[in-house]
Amino acid sequence: MTASFRLARIVGVDVGVNWSVLVIFMLIATSLSAGRLPADYPDHSAWAYGIAGTSAAVVFFLGLLAHELSHAVVARRNGLSVEGITLWMFGGVARLRGEARTPGADLRIAGVGPLVSLLLGVGFGAIAALLVAAGQDGLVVGTIAWLAGINILLAVFNSLPAAPLDGGRILRAALWRWRGDRTWAAVTAARAGRVLGALLIALGFWEFLGGAALSGLWLALIGWFLVGTATMEEQGTRLAATLAGIRVGDVMSGEPVTVSPDLDVAQLLDGYLWESRHSAFPLTDGGRPVGLITLNRIKAVPPERRATTRLRDIACPLEELPIASPDEPINDLLPRLNQYADGRALVVDGDGHLIGIVTPTDISRAVQRATLIPRP
Ligand SMILES: [Zn+2]
């Protein structure tokens, strides 16, 4: 899930927001201030409901942020680096780089999120109870009680033992510790995610047919998202297991055909393209990579401008290219490879000189080989 805009940097973690948060924010604020609160606590002004509903939605998202930040902080303490947090329509995602090294770390990183939501829920519940005991009963108490309920619901839902929910990660950690096989544990948690997703879709349709159209649709949508993410996780886990122990240097295409960044598109088409079976050419300057040119980028240049367009100006810049070393495990490179549209990585030696390129074809060839010849 990509962030539409960056919100802040909190405890060293980039917090971004996807536009879909606005939709959910409006949905929560309006359903509270125009529906639930006036029904439960009549005789207030529209302004009072509006302020109560909007504040509740703001505090709800702050709670969500606290949940994701707790994942990020604990992940960092357990030696993982955190790329950032994105809030979106189904809650939040803390993007972690790499995997927990032990079942214990896996458990701590996953478990802290629902724990934070639960503590928030219990805290709001205690405040509401204290206010009631002090003789308060009305709109403010009702709003705080709603916050208590929604945070506890969040904690419970996230604890369901199915990936990609936190409970799925907890299940993975437990199975991993039990059998010592992380791949099997992750695949099992992902399968549980597909089952839960299918159940939610069925439940959503049931509600939809029963007349609760919006909440039914919402449940089905969450279920659909769970099935999709769990399936991707299962495939990713199997791929990582297949490629375990294989290094970038084993997979890359060595001695790639390089071109000078000062050539123009016409020169590339005349001199290289038809003699080469490649569809991507690293641009180098003194042996060091400065960018990458692909067929798609060449196609985007109209024929009449080929002679005047320099490769340097249309190449994928170095900052957007994954750079790998030949000794790096291929599994460490894969997430970086998928991040970029061009889908290729450049391999450099210790002096920064280009020695190879990794393309999607190289990866699928490596997968085929590893499947045919299982490594010890
Ligand atoms: Zn979580």
C-alpha cells in the first residue's frame, strides 16, 4: 500500500497516509455524528454531534497510529529496519525490511500491536466508567465509550490467528517455535488467512442479503483483501524457501552489454538493439553504472525525436535502481526488485564497478533450476 502523502516523522519512522483514509474518516465521523450519537444521546445541537463524531474519528486514527508505531519500535529493537508506516482504509501497515530472526522476536513484533489497542480500549473504558461514577452520563461519555469499544474490537479482530493479521504472525511464531520450520509455519498461517478471508466474504454476502448492505459489503471487502494478501504471502514464502542459500552472483547475467549515457536513441537502435538479445542496457561511465535503459523507455520516444534524445535523459536514474553485491543472498534483493517498475537490479563489485545485471528472467530461471535440483 503506497502512501499518497507524508504526514510526519515520529520516533524516527516516516508516517504516510493513503487517500483512502479520508473516505473511512468521513464514514466514521458522519455515521457517529449523524447516526449513532443523536440516536443514543438526543437533545444536543448538530454542532455538538459534529464535534464529538469528528474528535472520535481523529482519536481512533491516533490509536491506529499508536498500534502501528508499536510494531515499528519493537521491530527496530529486534534488529529489523523499518521503512515506514502507511495508514489506509483497512487500518495501518508497518513496512519492515527483512524477517524476524527468531520465533520470539516474531512474536514480540506482532503481539505488541493488539496489546496496544487493547490497553487503549481498556483505558478509554476506565475513563468512561469513572465519568459515569462521577455522575456524568451523556454525549461525552458515550463518545469515549465508543472509542473503548472500537479499540477492543480492533485488538480482538487483529488477534484472529490468520495472516496477514497480527494473530496470523503470532500463530506463525508459535508454529515456528514448535516445529522449528519457519516456511511451514508461515505457509500454515497464510492458509488460515485464506480460510478466514473466505469466511468473511461469505458472512458479508449473508449480511448483504439480510439487508445490511453497507456492513455486508465492508466485511466482504476485508475478506477479499485477506484472501489476496494471504495468497501473496504464501507464494512469497515458498519462493524464498526455494531460493534460500542462492546468492546474487549465482543468478545474475554477467558482463552485460553496456552503453554510454551520451549516445542518442537512434545510435542505440542502430548499433546495439538488433545485435543483442537483451531488453535492458546499463549505462556506464568509466565502468561505474549511472543508469539503466529499457525497451519500454525507448518505445516512449517518438521516432522523429530519436536522433536528438540522449539516453542519459530517458534512463532510469541510479537512485531508482536496486544495487546489489554478488555475495548478497538473492532473497534479500527480491523485495527491492519488486519495489521498482523496471524490475531489474545492477550488480557491482567492491569498487563500484558494474559486473552484472539481475532481470526477471534470471530470477525465474533460478527458481526453475532450484526446483529441479533441490539444494542440500
Ligand atoms: Zn498490527
